[in-house]
Amino acid sequence: MKDATNLLWAASPFGSVTNPWHKPSTWLSAVSLLWGEADGEPVLMGAGTVFMKIHRTRSLPFSAPLAAFGYRVLVPDAMGQTRAIVDAIDNVVVQARRQAQIIAWHNGADDLHVLRQLPRSADEPRHGGVDAVAAAWKDRGSRSPSTARCVDTSHDLGPAGLISETAAAHDLEPLKSFAGGQQQASAQAACEALADGRTEDFAPEALVGSVLSSAVTTALLGGKYAGRLHWEGTLSVYDVLEQVAWEAAPSLLGGVAAARSE
């Protein structure tokens, strides 16, 4: 399984993977998943989590030149790794539910439902973090003061639909290569290539760029909905990623890398 964390996290100012939050309730955590399907079963083709610092009570300005956030990206390099990726997601949401102020997810109920329905053997424990967040997602209007606020950037913010459509409606310019139905189509194509052993057609960097762009977009939209982030004019998600996370997918976000090498 390709784990971009160790390479990328070293460039993040926000601490370690196991404890990205310096102070409770001053962080927004966003989750994004990419799904494929093989033999009638869902296959996780990517998981991205973003940890973005916010203020407890007021909205902070956000711009690409001053962007900063922590992140983790996981994509498979073989079939049969969905369970391992779910384990990593569960660890993140366990901490986020207790230590972040906000958890943002686009169409979170759908992802959480699929995560809970994934097959498991009798001796495999359930994922406590996924179960707890799934229960909280049903009643996002109320929460315990000790747990994160849940924001669904599709249904709470709207318009409901694809992440690129919601982004465009709220002055965020999505990555054109993953807008509309292209994101799902590319994830399914990658899944089929992986299942068939066509390594020449499997591009993990494209999966990383796709799921990370969705996670960053979800974080920004969640921050806007909650009144914790705002930006002037139209904000380019590409510019944000190029500034902070170009190492995640240098063939897609290589502008900064190219500039540094000159």
C-alpha cells in the first residue's frame, strides 16, 4: 500500500500522524474516500485526511500563498488492501471525534454506510471510530461538547451532489482533471487495472491527487459552513495544493518542485 504520509508529513508543520492536534478544539479534520468496484464488492482506491487549523470562535482568512495544513494519503498498490486502509481511517476519526472541533465529510453518510457494511471475519473487531461517527452523522444538529461537530459539505452546505459542483457554487475552483464524473471514472479505471494486473495503466499519483484535492476542498467547505474559514474571490484548489502538498503528486502539482529545482 502506497502511504504518502512519511514523505509528505515531514513537510507539514502540524506534528505527527498519530497526534496532529496541538490543542483540543482548534482543528478541523476532513475525510475523503475514493471507491472502485471489483467482482461486485466495493474497493477503497484512496483515502485522504486533512488537518486544518481553525479558530475556536471566529472565521480566519484563507489564501493559497499562506495556506498550511497537515494531511495523510493512502492508496493501494494491490487488491485486498481495503481493510488496512479502513483501519487507518478509523484511527484518524477516533482522534478527530475527540480532539478536533469539526469533522467535515462530503456525502459522509454514504461513505460511512459502505465502510460499516464491508465484509469482515468473525474474529475481526468492528471499527469503533467509524461506528461512532456514523451514529453522530445521523443527528448533526446536536452534539456533546466533548466531541467534534459533524459537517456534511454536500447536504449541510449544498448544493447536494458531486464535490466539484459544491465547490464551484462556493467560490472554489476544483481541479479540472477530477471535476464532474471524471473522479469516479478514473478511480474505477484504476481499480480495474489493479485487478487485472495492468500496472502500466495504474497511476497511483493520479489517485493521490484526486483524493487529496477532495479532502482539501471538503476541509475548506466545512470551514466555510461552520463560519471558521473564508476567502476572497475564487480560490483555486490547485494553487492551494501546489503551495502545500506538491510532493504528494509531483507530476500533477509540480509547479513548486520545478521552481525549486531551477
